[in-house]
Amino acid sequence: MRAERPATLRELQLQISSFDDPKERAIAEDAFFNSYASSIAPKKQIIVLLHGMNTNAEWQEALAEPIRNETNLEPLVVGYGNFHPIKFFIPLIYRIGRIQRVRRDLLGIQERNPGTQISIVAHSFGTYVLTNILRTTPELKFHRVILCGSIVCTDYDWTAVANRISIPVVNDIGRHDVWPSMAKSWSWGYGDSGAVGFKHSVVRDRHFKYHHSDFMTVDHMRNYWLPYLIDGRIASSSFTSQRTPMKFIERTIRGVSWRHVIILGATAVGLLKLLA
């Protein structure tokens, strides 16, 4: 009959000491030690870093180095090239290729690492790319998801993808970040979730007194991202409860769809000229 595996380290030591032959004892020590160590070793977790637009994303490597010091975290830098603002604001034409490129890379990472937890940190246009991929690629799964500077629409259907991610998703918001509002106002398909939050049960909105790229520091990563990535703990930001509501003028500037205002204005001018 096969002996049961020792339940505790003390039982393990007693079982090894029962071997009279020194060679057998040495073999047993090696076998039991390797088995015991593998059972308590933390699982490796891959952390994908996905950048935003118009950048060479130096922050990815700057953050990757400290992450590598965590024994069970392996950072992987994923990108889609330098996405110029002009292309950023043109609907769909230039976006599809970027999304497909990142999708192939993420699927490749998952295929090469079966059974490994994969988490992702996405910034700016990277949040748009990621959420599009989540919606259209059901075979892709993530352990934990962090968004910052998000330009995803606030009505994004998180419930539809919640079974393929660990919830809650963390959405870091910058109080002085104007890019999400500009993306929503001046183009199509983007949203201002990086300015006002999702307000969804699947997402934890967290506010900071930041501009668009202020999240990309080692201090922010150590204080707010690593605790969540390592053990799921969401560190609170005091600014979340201390921030003051947006004033009327700021709400108006951020909320108005300026592309529609311009289109309507140009249409009105054209009609007036025709009627003149």
C-alpha cells in the first residue's frame, strides 16, 4: 500500500528519519523536499503592459524592471507602434489593425503559457484596444485587469465579459486628465471613463489628482498596482473621497460633443448661404 503524503513539515521530517540506510535517506530527502517546495511555491503570473497613443512607451520597461523583482510576476511588454493623434481621432480606419496586432500577441501569450494566470495593465488607447478584444475574443481570459487614463465608453458591457476576468476591474481615474473627454468629444467610439468612471458593479473606480500619464511611475505601481496584482488587495486612494465635484463650466466643456456642434454649425452656415 502506498504511504500517505505527510500533512506537515514535522511529519515529513519524522518519515525521513525512519530510513536506516543513509543513501535511501538522502534520496527521500531530495524527493520530499522537491515535492514540498513545489506545493508551496507561488504560481507564476504574467503581467502584460499595454501602452497608449503617440508614445514609445518608455514607462513599460521602467515599470517592468521593478515587477521582475517579484518572484511570481513576469512582466511582458505588448504594443502596436506609435499611434499618432491624427490617426487616433479618425474613426475605425487605423484602429482595426492595431487591435488585431495586439489580439494576436495576447492569444500567443496565452497559448504559450497554458494554465498561467495572465493579468494586464492598459493605458489610454490601450484601454480601448483591450476592451474591444475582450468583447470579440471569448477564448481570451485574464486574471486581473487595471485600466488608467481610460477612453472606453462608460456604458461598456462589463457584465458580458465578467466570466473571463477576475473582478473587480480596477479603473484609475485622473482628476486633471482631459484626454478621455477630448477623445469622446472630438471622435467616435471613445468614452470618458478615465475622467468620470464606469460606475459599474464589475469595476472599482479609483480617483487620483493626476494628469493623463501621471500613473506611469514606479511609486504608483508599488503603492497601488502591485498589491492588487499580487493578492487582489485594492489600496484606497484618499482623493477618491476628498475630491470636489466638477464645476458647471468644466462639466459642460467635458460633456459637450464638440464634433456635433461643429457639424451642426457648418451645416447651419451652409444652409444660410444657400438661402441668401
